[in-house]
Amino acid sequence: MARLEFITYSGHRILRVNLSGLATDDFVAENEKALRMIFAEPPGSVRLLTLPTKNLNERMAFALNRWAPRKATHVLAEALVGATAFHKLVFLGNKARHSLVREVFEDEKAAKDWLASL
């Protein structure tokens, strides 16, 4: 599977962003590509499925915090799959600060089911 792709699940279009295993520079580059894809969609329409990298560091967390408010107007909801405690802290902190509809899931199917239910 591609790192960034729109998939169809239960009749709904979902942007699947696979950041697993990326080094910091590649992580930043892939997130920038994802933002361009998100901004090309109508406001409030993107169902976002994110598979994070396990080696999240401070530079990556800073980038995520910087991107959260920028993508908020285009994202209907975001599901995070397989998060570490640090991921959850960053992810859910942005949820509260930017009024984002976000949830954390242990597996991709549960995340896709939730996104498709919205």
C-alpha cells in the first residue's frame, strides 16, 4: 500500500496516511504531502486514518502540533491506530485545543468502522 492514499470503506472515502517506520525528515515530508491532499478536499469532508511511526520524537511532535490547526477545517474526523503513550498525548492534546473529532484505536478495522459511521 502507498503511504498516502484515498481508500473506500463501507462506501466512504478515507485518507489513509501511513507514517509507520519513517525517519524524521521523511515523516515531515509525508505529512506535508498529506496536508496538500487534505487542502484539496472540501472543508469538513476528510475522514483521516493515521498510522503513526513508533519512533515519534520532539521534532515530529512539534510538526504535528503545527499542522493540527491548519488541517482542522478540512477534516471531519481522524482516527489514530496503534498509538504509543506519547502519540496519545500529542494527538489528544490537539483534539482538545482545536476541537477536532479524534479517536484512538488498537486496530485499523475498528478505526475504519468508526470513520465510516460518521
